[in-house]
Amino acid sequence: MKVLIVGAGVAGLAVGWRLASAGIPVEILERGLAGRGATWASAGMIASGAELGTEKNAVAHFAHEARAKWPRFAQDLEAASGRRIDYRETGSLMAATNADKARDLEHRAAELAREGVAAAWVDAAELRRACEIQTRGHLLHLREGYLETRGRADALSDLIVQSAPAFAALLTSVARLEGHVGGDVGAAARHAERTLSVSGGAITDIVKLVGIHELPSADAERLFVPYLDALERLVDYVDGWSAR
């Protein structure tokens, strides 16, 4: 018996992999590019708690159960493929765009907390303080990481690639705090470049590395100085929030 799977997104490929591992013949059909449908739209997020809240229906139960099993699945996939997939448990940030949305989210946070979910309402002032600390911490990490490379280009490549996801998340938080509520990290990067007067796409070049595992040494050496300069400008900018 052969199993036919329609759709080469994360769900179809995962099911196909598990079936093939069990010795079952599998064929996967995809009308476009693998992973460029619903998987691409979801951007790798697994946020059943944030999206479904305290719903008790069968779909919600299935989503929460699948979410709980994902870390083990990620470990199995990394072991089988020999590649990192950069799975990280970072939580979800839901931004309120107006007063009504703020009241709704504050109520939802309280409901989730009562259900045992680690949820909390964070006002803009607290988020700004957290963002300021995160920005300074990222700069410190980049400076110390550079010293630890001891001039090795391969180590510099690893430093840049491994820091890119946190930098992208930081830029998204800054953009949201300034009223740009979309989750597009590319737009957040362009907003930062305009705000900080960073030319040459230096910030965009770094966020494009999210999900990339290898960076040529020549590219790392070209990117590092503009990356560090942009981050220093960002630190100065967020430190000035309280004065604006």
C-alpha cells in the first residue's frame, strides 16, 4: 500500500517522513514549492495558547497536544537530518493597536493565567524598558562574541548567523512599540534603517540570515562592522525613548 499526501508543507512532509520511517511507501504531491503555502504564511510559529486562548473544543485540544509534542519532534528531526532547525521557545507577543484591543488582551491574559498558561499583560512602559535592556544586552553579546572569535572568520560567521534571530525579534519589538504593528520582520528592518539613518541595507542583510545556517567568511567580514554600527545606533535611539 502506498500513501498519497497532498501538500508538501510542514504537516505533509512531517507525516510523510514518519510514515517512510515506519517502512510505508509514500508519495507527496505539491502544486508549487515545498513549504511555500500555509507553512510559509505561519512563519514557523506554534502559538496555540495565544491564538486559541481558553477554548475547549476538539480543535483546541488537538492543537495544544500537538504543541506539547513538538519539542521532541524537533529533536528527532535534527538527529535524523544532522541539521539545526533553530526551534526556540520564545513565547508570543500580542500587540494592542487601540484601547478596545488593549482591554481585550488584558482580559485574555487573565483568563489564560487562570488556566495555568504563563501569560501576563505588559503595558507599553514595561515593554520599552525590556526592549532597552534587550538592546544593550545584544550589543554586549556581539562585542564579547567578536573578541572570542580571536580573528577566526569561521567563528565570526557563526556569531552573526546565531545572533540574527534575536536581532530580528528585537527590531520587530521596536517597530511595534512605535506603532508599526505588522509582524513582517523585513518591514521592521526597513523601518529601523530609516529611523537610524542606516544606509546600504545593513540591517536588512542581517535579518535575511534568519534560518540560514552557514555564512561565507567573506560575507561575515563585510557584514560585521555595519551590523555593529547599526546596533550601536539602535542602543542610542532606545536610550532616548524616555526623553521623547
